[in-house]
Amino acid sequence: MENRLFYPATSRNSESISRVLLKYLPGNGTVLEVASGSGEHAVTFQKLLPKHTWQATDTSLVCCRSIRSWIKYYELEEIMPEPIQLDVETKSWPLTKEILDSLCAIVCINMIHISPWECSRALIRQAGGILKVNRPLILYGPFQMNHEPMTQSNMLFDMSLRKQNPSWGIRKLEDLDELAFSQGFKKEAIIQMPANNLSIIYIKV
Ligand SMILES: C[S@@+](CC[C@H](N)C(=O)[O-])C[C@H]1O[C@@H](n2cnc3c(N)ncnc32)[C@H](O)[C@@H]1O
């Protein structure tokens, strides 16, 4: 049975996100991806980064099944671990000592606006607890820049998100900053990405 999911946005943004990863990821280690979705990013980035181990996760079982199918499709079973079912809001993340010891970065793409604000809080709090000094937390998605009005397209997108679920929505960068700084991160970079998205790089200090 075909379990692979196909997310159109994923194939559109993989190349630009790849450039960010190549620049900001440490040279090797385990990259923990939170909210991997279909798994298309996970296999793309694992192929791009042979010195890293890409650990995909998602709260959804359907997504975990899709990630597994993508790993199989590209015959990456030998180098890529099984996806982990992980809900960011879980108090104790189900990560082995091996993962925690080798953890070099946490990456989260397009989850923050499509989940309640509590998920962002949980993500940043947990990342602050498990990332070692100098390790990055890399976030990607649409965000509202401090003191700047939202672009017209992000404003419409924000409205459509909130219509689907009132607890979703495009977050303000200053709110994320406040959370991140309180968990021991500094902001290393904000990178403009295609289609009014940003990559935000926080580093544990
Ligand atoms: C828009 S999709 C993005 C998927 C993928 N990162 C991408 O860019 O294609 C949002 C993902 O967030 C996941 N998600 C939502 N709430 C979550 C939570 N509490 N913990 C972990 N993942 C969550 C969903 O299951 C979904 O796969």
C-alpha cells in the first residue's frame, strides 16, 4: 500500500532551506526534525547531509508512516533511523540517550503557525533543555517581523489559518525571541526566504 504523502510546498521550499542548513548546521551529528510531516524534507536533507543523521519525528501516525515509506523508497534504511512519534507538548520527549548525546541541531519547518502557541512554547523550552551550547534551533515559516506590517499575502494566509482553527496563526518574531531568550538562546540570523517566509536561527549560549 502506498503510504507516502506528497506536500506541494515541500518540493518548492526544499532547495532554499537546504542552503540554510548547509550554512548553519554543525559539521556532523544528529539533526532532530520536529513536525516532519510527509517526510519529503527528511529524506531530501538526509541525502544532502551524509555526515549527519536525520531523525524525523511527527505527532501524527499517518505522517510517521509516510516518513517510513519515503525512507524505504530511497533505500535509506541503513543510514536513517525510524521516525519517532513525538508531540512537542509531551513533557518528556521520547528520545534515546544516543540521540541526545549526538544531537547537533533541532529543525522545525512550518509547524509554528499551524499549531497552538503552546506548541511553540513547548518546542523552544524543550530545545533549550536538550541542545548543548553553540547548537542551533532552526525555525522556518511565515513570521511577522518586529515592528513591520504583515505583507498582504501573509495577512490573508493568517486570516485563513485562524478561520480553520482560532488557535493557529502567524506568530510575531518578538514573541518567539522572548521565548527563545528566556530559554538560553541568542538570535544568530534571520534569513528572508521565498514566498514571504523566514528562517530564524537561534543558538544555545
Ligand atoms: C504544515 S505541516 C509541515 C510538515 C513539514 N514540516 C513540511 O514543512 O512539509 C505541520 C506538521 O506539524 C505537525 N504537528 C502539529 N502539531 C504538532 C505537535 N503538537 N507536535 C508535533 N508535531 C505537530 C503536524 O502533524 C504536521 O505534520
